[in-house]
Amino acid sequence: MTAGALTVEQRQRFLYYFYTAERLWQEERYADAFPVFEFCHDLYPEDAITNRYLGHIYRGCQMVDQSLPFYRQAWEAAPAECWDDYAVTLYNNGSPAQKAEAIRVLEKTTQLLPQESELWDRLRDAYVGVRRYKDAIKAQDKLDKIEGYGPYSAINRYRIYLLMHDSKKAIQAIEQYLKEDPYDIQFRLYQMQLYEMTGQSTKKLTKIYQGILQLDPYNASVLNNYAYMLATHRGDIKLAEQMSAKAVMEEPQNPTYLDTYAWIMYIIGKNDMAQLYMRQAINLLNGQDIPAEMQLHYNIIFSK
């Protein structure tokens, strides 16, 4: 509380009403707290915490535009304590101008709190929201200097580079972390998705699939994807059948896995089985649009 500009008598009066309002707030008697906080504001308009409470009340009543002037006054009076409420409310309110102002608030506050990790975290996400991806990476760099490099940093870099359509750097972000923790299943799955998305060679994908299955032999997604790659690239069809069957056993209600198994059955000449599993896959879609590749498989399997 910053009531230093008041006389002793005014300060005592202000504090009496402020603590009364705060007690009512803590008791969740917000309607009773509101007029008391307003009275405190009349006594001392510059007090940061009073302004912040009034902002909370207006925001809680879905009156966001009315909350913003109070949050702004709170931030201006005590930026180190009140930046979050003002910046986040501004940003979430939606207009481009308000998002730009929120970023300005965050940037200005970083000058006062250069070691505040939560602040850099908010700023990075704000940059991403307005597509300032290079600035988002710089904010992550600052965050890493404060907290150190780890999985949170790697995943943020991965997501930002994907938004930038820079698959090469996204892969680098994942693989850099895997050098530190090669047993992290989730990051190996991210790596797999990137390799599949960028059309890496079957040799590279095989190495990725096998590495994950060594750590997680029952991962249905990897079993399915590996089986489908083998089936469509003239690989070991027997191994493909085994892995696809295993994926279906793990998740028998997954239409994608059933489609893969149906396609492998077709390839090895078991068309009755292929039709059986393809029907199950289509039925499980429950009227949703049939993916183009599944539709192609369906047309071929039922053309005989």
C-alpha cells in the first residue's frame, strides 16, 4: 500500500476502511466490499492495491472495459506488483490495439524486473499471439538465461518454429533436448511427428520408430505408423501385420488403426478380413467425414 502522501489522520482513516473492504473481499462478500473500496478510492485515488481490487470486482462482473482504468492506475502506481492484471486483461480483451498496449506494458515492466521469469513467459506468449515469432524466440532466450535450458524451453521453441513454418529449426529444438534426455518419450514422439510431416526417408523414420518402441513397446500410435510405412513402402509386411494387430489390440475403437490393419490385410490377399476391418473403421467414424486416404482404401478393398 502506498499511502505515504496522506496525513496521519487521513492515513488512519484510509487504512480502517481499506482493511474493512479487504476483510469483506476475503469473506467473498463482494457486493459489500465494492462500495467500501470505492470510498477508499475517493480518499486516496492513487493507491495501487485499492485500484487493483476495484479492477477485480469489475472484471468479475464481466465489465472488463470498466476494470481496465483501475488496473492501469494500479500498474502505474506499482508496476512491479500490478503488471500481470493489467497486461493479461488488456491482452485477453481481444482488440489489436489492446494487445499492442499489453505488449508495451510487458516490455516496459521487463526493464524494471529483468529477472522475473513469469514476465518473460507472458511476453513470449503475447508475441506468439500477434505473430511476432522472432521476438518470441528472443523472449525465450531471456527466460533460459534466468531459469536455464530444459524441456519447457525446447517445447516452446518447437512450437514457435512450427508456427514460423521452419521445420528444420523445430527439429533442431527437439533433437537438442534429446541429446540431454534421450529417454524422454514425449519428445521422441514430437520428433517422430516432425519427421513424418517433413517427409523424411524411411531409413530415418525406421530409426525413430524403433527407438521409441524400445522405450515404449505398446505405443499404439507408433506401432500403427511404423506398420503403415512398412506396408506402403514394400517393407517387412509380416512385421507390419504384427505391429498393426498390436496397435488394434491396444486401441480397438480407433478407426485409423483399423484402416491400417484393413489395408495390410488387403495387401497380403486376405480381402474378406480387409473388408471386415474396413467396415468397422467406417462405422466408428459415426457419420464424420471419411479421411481421403481411408476413402481410397475403402474404394479399392470393396472394388473386388
